[in-house]
Amino acid sequence: NAGVTQTPKFRILKIGQSMTLQCAQDMNHNYMYWYRQDPGMGLKLIYYSVGAGITDKGEVPNGYNVSRSTTEDFPLRLELAAPSQTSVYFCASSYSEGSGEQYFGPGTRLTVT
Amino acid sequence: AQKVTQAQTEISVVEKEDVTLDCVYETRDTTYYLFWYKQPPSGELVFLIRRNSFDEQNEISGRYSWNFQKSTSSFNFTITASQVVDSAVYFCALSEAKDDKIIFGKGTRLHILP
């Protein structure tokens, strides 16, 4: 049972480049989330999904896009990377809505220069 | 709107001392859930506990205990006889029953000194 997996673990992007952060879970969770964690800060919700085909914006969605074509996968797309997007990105999943604890992936450390 | 405040940005204690991490929350909902997560230096996020708003009973798990008080909107976390391995950032979080999201506090960085 792998839980929540994220790839890549590290990435350096140049300003203006694009990339997709991959997230997959094998727990058959309907709810999935993307957060960013800036140095010394808490977690900020970027996007979330309550099931395949359904996504919604969180607190800081600008500059990102998501899709949820399957229950297992929830990729995060960065278009036109900017230095302000330098952060650690965490994907999480949950078996229910807000009442359930979230299971987190190991994170992707992204640097935009 | 829901909000979680962890006023202690950073705490340092000597090993074997007890330490309490404060968490104050705001919500208009009568049904909500509170969480604590641990983020050790390795960076992963580890779930510690979930509490629903109807259960104010304190909980103890080994050296960890949680004090939930609705009257003061607080959900404090105490580590007894702290150990160096407890050094981490601890996040308190809140979710309202009608919502699909969890709101995290900014975290408290805990240093346990040998």
C-alpha cells in the first residue's frame, strides 16, 4: 500500500517554463487536495477535488490548474512559472470531506529561478 | 469564516520538560473537526489526532495529550517528558462539517534541546 505518492521530489524551473506535479493515491479516496508550504509558513490550499471530474479553487489558485480524470490521480499544472511559486507542494487525500484526516504525500520541492 | 491561530511561532525546551502548544480556532458552525499534524525535519506531514466538536473529552496517547475546550475555542496539545525526537513543526487544523476543506494554522516550531 503506497498511500499518496508525488513525483518529482525536486525540480528547478526557469521563469516562464511549465510543468506538471504528479499525485496519485491508492486508497480509493474521493477527496484530494493540493497545498503549498512556503518557508517557515503553514499550508495554503491551492485546489481540491471531491471526486473524479470535480475540482474547486482553494485559497491560492492563481497560476495553477488541476484536473481529476480518475479517482487515483490529481495532477497540478504550473503554467508560466514565476519565482513566487518557489515552494514545497504537498498533495493529500481523504476518505471523506472535512471530517476525515488527510493523508499527505512526501512533497515536491520546487524552485523557480 | 473559519480560522486557526497558533500564537507560538517557536518554542524551545530542554529534554524531559513538559510543553504545551496552543491552538485557538474560530468557526460559526456547530459541527466541526479539529486536527493536529506533526512535520518532523524530514518534511513529511503526520496525522496525530482528530476531534469532533461534540466530544470534549480530553485524550491521552502515551506522552501526548490534548485538551479541547469549546468555552475558550481552544484545542491545546501537551507533550509530557519531551524527547529530542519530538522536535518538529506542529500544525493545528480545523474543518467545518459543511465544508470540504481543512484550514491549517501557521504552525509552532518545537525545539527539544538535549
